[in-house]
Amino acid sequence: MTEIGKKDKLPVKSRTAIAKIEPGARKELINRGLRDLADAHDADSYFFKGEDSRLRGEYGEAISNYEKALQIDPEHENSLFWMGYCYLLEGEEVIGDDLDLDNTIRNERAVSVFQKLIAILEKKDRILWEDYITYYNLGLAQYNLELYEEATESFEHAKELNPDDANSHHMLGLAQYNLELYEEATESFEHAKELNQSHEGRQERIKELERSIAELEKKILDLDARKRSRSPEPDATPQSEDDPYSKLEKLASLKEKGIISEEEFEQEKKKILGN
């Protein structure tokens, strides 16, 4: 039997970052933007140049262009989102990824960028349904950094904005598991499983969730059994009113209330103790 405190690896896998638009359609938008803004040097022109580089896997160049856009417009939301997205994707996920940074630095920068974007959206009081993606990606970066409490909060925000997103429930469950919130994690995985069942081609993911739910249920039962085994047995012989210690406690209470004097207290105490 494994120790409850140890983090056994669950069959369920963590998900990857989420983009905002279908890649093929986005490529056409970028090409159109580059044609329209070929000679421009405003924030949008640098953003489109960054997107062109990103789709070629040239993340360093993409981020450089996003940074130029942000120098012109520090609140350029698209540049912030896609910069965070570039940092969040790990190198093996994208062919041609040229960012020479370890994953800790990438995730730390992703957290910083997504938090800045959320602060802008909150300041403008303009959090939309689609912004669940930003909260989700922030949570993913926090999860990768083992900031599980922060990740839980971000995935909760994502889930509130889009209750039908299976990935948010999925990653929320993993964060809760790492906080040893096993019952909450089970509930999150159950929601993720239910939502995945409405999509074709996700049978393997559903099986992972089912195996993880079964393991969590075993952990909960094991934890309950350990708690019961450590609970002290109830005292089968409660103190009698004739017990000397009970009598002394009552006598001290009478003295404190001024019902008997110090002298009377000492006399009665000697009788109780048999002196």
C-alpha cells in the first residue's frame, strides 16, 4: 500500500496550451494583415509580423516582434496572448521551435505575460467568455511550475467562464490531486470525463480519466481507514462523581466563586485526600 502523502503518477496526462483560432484560418488573416500593413510600423504591423514568424516556428523572432508591438502599445492584447503562448509551448511540441530557454524560464515568463493580460482585461472590465483560454493557459504555466494553489485558482476561473471546457476540469483535477484534495479531484475528473464523452475520438482520454478516478477512490478509502485506525478509543470508564479528582475540581470551583473560604477549601481538601 502506498503512502497517502506520496504523489503517485496518475494515468491521466496533463493537457497542452490552447490557441484562439484554427491555424489555417489564422494564417490567411496574418497574410492579409502583412499585405495591408507592409509599410506600416504600428503595433498591429509588428503583431502580424510576429504571427508570421510564430507559424513558422521561429518563436524568438515572433516574441521580438510582439515586444516591439508592446513598446508602441503596452496594452496590445493579442501580442500579450501570443507571446505567452509561445513561451508556454515546450520545445518538443513544435517543430522548429528556436527558443533557447529551459522550461522553468519559459513557464515563468508565460505566467508573467498572462497575468499582465488578465490585469488589462480586468481594468477594462471586459472579461469575455473566450478569455477562459487565457486563464487556462495561465493555470497550465503555474501547474508546470508546481504552483498548484495558484493553478487551481486559474483553472477555476477558466471553468467559470466556460463550464463546458473539458480541459479546464481535467487540469483542475490534476492540480487538486497535487494538493491532496482527492475528493475534489475525483469530482473534477468526473466532469472532464462527462464532457469528453460528447466528443468523438477521445476514448483514450476517457480511459485515462476512468483509471485515475478509480485510483483516487482507492486513495480516499485508504485515507479514511487510516484516520479511523488512528482515532483514540473512547474512554469506557468515565470519571465517577466520587472520584477524588472530580471532587477537588468542584471544590476549587466553589472557592473561586467565593462560596467557600480558603480555610474551608484546605479542610475539605485534606478530607478528600485522606490526610
